[in-house]
Amino acid sequence: MSKFAGMTMNERLYIAGIADKFDAAVRRKDKTVLMELLAQIEIPAGQSQETIDLIFANPAKYGYED
């Protein structure tokens, strides 16, 4: 069983110690780094791309200011 089982994406990012890296990559709009970070926390590629697209479409909704 995965150590991330039953956790939200934010919980996974925090537990993995990469939440700050994720936030910085969002602010830079660095899709490559975001995909790599999400892979580290066992988010499937398709779901990762969808998540990134949602965040970039409405950053304020996810706590990121434009």
C-alpha cells in the first residue's frame, strides 16, 4: 500500500516536503516541474495534467493570485 493512500493532494505535498516547491512552480507556471512533483506523490499523469489545467484556469480559486 502507498504511504499516500487516503490523502488529499495537499496532504501528500506536505508529507513529501514539496509543498513550497509546488507553490513556487505554480507561480512560475512551470508545468514540467509541476508534473514531476505530482509524480513524486503518486498522482497519475492524466490527473496531474487536469489538476494543473484547473489551477492555471482559475488560480485565485486555489489560493494563488494572478
